[in-house]
Amino acid sequence: MIGGGWQEDRLGSGTDPVVEARIVWLAVGLVAFFAILLARLFYLQIVSGADLLDRSVRNSVRTERVEASRGEIVDREGRTLVTSRPSFRVAIVHSELANPEHTFATLGFLLGEDPEILRERVGKPRGSDRFRPIVIADDLNREQLARVEAHRFALPGVVTTTRPRRFYVEGVDVAHLLGSIGEISARQLEKRRAEGYRPGDIVGQSGLEQGLETHLRGRKGGRNFVVDVSGREVEVLEEVDAVPGGRAVLTLDLDLQQAAVEAFRKVSTADRPASGAVVALDPRNGDVLALVSEPAYDPNLFSGIVERDVWHALREDEGRPLQNRALAGHYSPGSTYKAILAAAALEDPSFDPKRTHFCPGYFQLGRHVYRCWKRDGHGPVDLATAILRSCDVYFYKLGLEIGIDRLADIAGRFGLGKKTGIGLEGETTGLVPTREWKERIYNDAWQKGETVLASIGQGFSLVTPIQLAVAYAAIGNRGGSVVPRLVNRLESWDGELVEEVAVRKTGDDQVIDSAVLETVSDTLVKAVHHPQATGKLARVPGVVVAGKTGTTQVVSLDLLKAMEPDGIPVRFRDHALFVGFAPAEAPEIVVAVVVEHGESGGAVAAPIAQAVFERYFSKQRDEDEDGEARVASD
């Protein structure tokens, strides 16, 4: 009874309070859980729905800009100087990296590069950059590409792309004329954003690549495609083709360019590497036939990622390979200036070119003695003899008669002391000194001794090789001056004519009276063809060449006297110059040569000009023979 009653009481009392409490708490927990879940769903679906949808689309659909191939640049005969070729690249999409350490270590092994360098190229992208492919390796060969592609399924965030890469067919031989390309800088982007440029775009940085940027760049395309979780392309949704850049046909003659480069490098010695410039123009229209600056660099180095040590080496190179000496090299014109001085004298009707001055080998002005290059002197010389034998004393006296301001006026008319208008960035003006200039710059009066030095192209006078070519073109034209022209015509990528680039004049139809320049031209012929001429190494069989040599001091004679002739450092040795045109009676080509520290214009610079003249006229002879053969066969 007692036991049975106890069981009855327990059963009749209802649910255990502990269990009941647990059930309540469980119910509360479930309600809270579902409340939080509903709140989260509301936030995701309603509050953040649009943003999350956008992220979802970005994770599955990728937009890729398709780079346009830059336009070709060819020489006057259609030979390719620079073009574009496919280049394979590896890039990282930072937002998709699953295991950065593993990814960079694997890529370093596959590409044969330091993983840390690859990591540095990615940096720490923020914002939208995390979703943009960042190039870490450029211009892969097919073996490297195959290795990366074979492992890419295990490397989320790694993508491979193809992009046009600039290829300079002639490499260093045409470097300074063609220029180089590179990634757009922040300052350039600020100026050109309205033209559709964006960060990471490639633009021309120097030379014709920069000058013809608008024509060469082309129009980008694009594509939208679906990717899987590993970033691999699954399906192309939309695609717009890129339009290649236009073609530029230059006035340059590759044969003459190569002849100039080869001749220039032949004068290089163990202690004097070739440095200087060569410019060849057609004086009839200003066409640039050759433009060489030595030493040069390989513009292909700038077609992709430029390694830091490569850039540093080029910047620190004492030979300054990045400088275009043809347009920006400042040199004393030396005796090449004597033709300008002769023109200034002959313009005065009272001047007698047959009058002689005696050259004892020196000229004394007050307490200063100015030497002639020939220590024992030239004896009595007239204008023609003074030019062909390059007598300094004659021109010392002639310069004092003319005066510095009149000499400066004539030099300016020939294009010295100002830009030629060739249309390339970096061209400099040189310097034609005057009384006013010295008073303004040095707050000092002009001295007669400075006129003496200016009369032989020394002292303050500075010219660029392109200016010398333009000046002698005016002499050869008997007064007609032209503006150098680099581009013959511009075409679309498929050959349609876009623009025929016109020949430009300086605005001065006649620099000086043609009769005056006829006389100057005659004296320049003697300076090459006379038995005692200093420029005889510029002769070309069957062609009458007119020209003038020059040798200019780099340091004072007093400093050189303190040294043994064989012990003079290269950097203190004289520069060598030659400028000339041919055929003298109706010039078709003018050539200006400057060899830094070459010591002798006649021995070093003149043979370089001769090589260019020879190549030009040999081509003319070949063309004439081909023409005759065609007529005969017809």
C-alpha cells in the first residue's frame, strides 16, 4: 500500500519542474535562433542584396580590356623598323588568392624567378585593385607558359593573358629616333585621362613613339567572360575587337642608317668607345635620311617590365646612352663654323675674297696669343685657301672685322642657336653668343678675345648636329632653308592614307644671297678635293663633295700642355667634326658628323660621312642600272 501510494502520488503530481524549465529554455533558444536567422536573411536579402549581387557577379563574370596593337613604323622603302608581336604574361588577381605563400613559391619555381620579387610586383593592392589582374611576369616563352597552364588549376588567383608587345626590329641601330614606350605615369595620366587613358596603359615615352602616340596607339577592345572558382575561363559572354594603331612611313633610309652606325662604330677604340652623332638630310625637302646617336640602348628593354637594375645601369652609365646627341648634344662647331663666317664676310660688297692675310702660326691680341692649329703657320692665305687648309689666323682677323653681333645674325639665319622644328621632344637650342647675351647672363662686357674664339667656332658657341646639317643644307641649296621632316605619311592599319606630311619651310625663303653661297660652296669643294684639303677622306668616286672638317677643344690648351701627348685622358681629347653635302652643284644629301674625343675631324669624322655618301650614291647607281635594264628588257 505504502509503495503503491507513493507511485500514485508521483504520477499524479504532473511534469517534473526541472524538465519543464529545460523545455522553456529550449523554446526560447529556438525562437531567438530563428529571430536572428530571419534578421540576417533580411539584412542579406533586403539591406545588402544589391551589393552582394554585384560581388557575386564580379566573382563569376570578369571584364578584361583587350589591348590594341600599336601601329607599325617603317622606313621610306617599307622595311619594318618596329612592330608588335603577341606576348604571354602571368598576372595575379589578389582577391582570389587562396594560399599566397604556396602560390608565389610555386610560380617562382615554374618561372625560374625569386618568389619574393614576384610578391613585390603585386604589392598590397587595395580597393578595386584587388579585383584587377596585376602582371608579375611578362613575355613568357612557350615552355614557361605551358608549365604555368599545367598547374593553374591548383593556383587560384593566377591568370595568363596575351598582350601585344612592342618589338624593335633593328634594336639599338634606330633607338633614339624611334624612342621607347612605358607605363603611363601619374602626371601623364592627369593630362591624358580625357583621351581614354587609364592606370597601367602603355604610352610612348620618347622619340617617334611619343610624337606619334595618338596615331600609333589604336583603340582598345574588351570582353566579358565567366570564370569558375579557380579563375579559369568558362564562357565568353560579350567581346569587342580592338582596332590596331595606324602605320607611319618615315623618311628614314635604313641602308643609310646602318651605314652610319657601322662606320661610327669602326672608329671606336679600346680607350675611346664610339660616342657622338650622325645626321643625314635631303636638303631639297628636309627629309631625315639617317639619325644616329652613340652610344645607344636597346628599346626592346622598355617593351615590358623594366628590371630595376637595368634601368639603374642605363641611368648611371657614363656614356649617357639615353641621351639623343643628334638633337640635344651641345658641341662647339669648330672650323665647320668658318663657312658661316665666310658667308657673313661675302655678304659685304666691299669684302675681297682674294685679299690675303699672313699666318705665322699665331695671332696676338694685346697680351694674349691665339695659336693656329698649324704651329709653323700657313703663310699668306686668301679666303678659299683659309677654308681648304682650315687656317685659324685668317678667321681670327676676319672675325674681328665682322664683329660678334653681325656674325650672330648670320648664324641665326642659318638656323643656329634655335630649334630646327624636327618635332621630337628633347631638342635643344644650342647657343649663338652676342654682346647682349653676355651682359645679361654674366653681367660683363663682351671682349674682343671672345670674338676671336667665336670666329673659329670655339668659346661660348654651341650647336647640335641636327643644326649643323640644317645650316649646311641652306648653303647647298644656295640659301633655301628647310625644316627637318621625319614622317612621310600616316596610314591606317590596313593601308588607307590618313595624312601626307607636308614639306615645311622655315619662313625665310632665302637665308642669304645665292651668289654669296655659290662662292662658299666652291670653297667647300676645295676643302674636300684639293690635294692639301683637310676633308679629303670624305671623297666619293665620281661625285663632287663639298664639306668642312672641324676639331674642337674640350679643355684649355694650358691644361693640355701640362700633360704628355700620349697621356691625355680620353675625356680631355678634342672632338672631331665634319659637315658636307653632295653633289656640290645640286645637293641631294647633307651629312653632319660629330665624334666625341675623336681628336681629328679629317681623320675620324670625314670617313664616317664618306661611308654615308658612298652608300647613298651606290644605291642611286643601282637604281639607275635597274632602270636601264628594265628599259632594255621592255
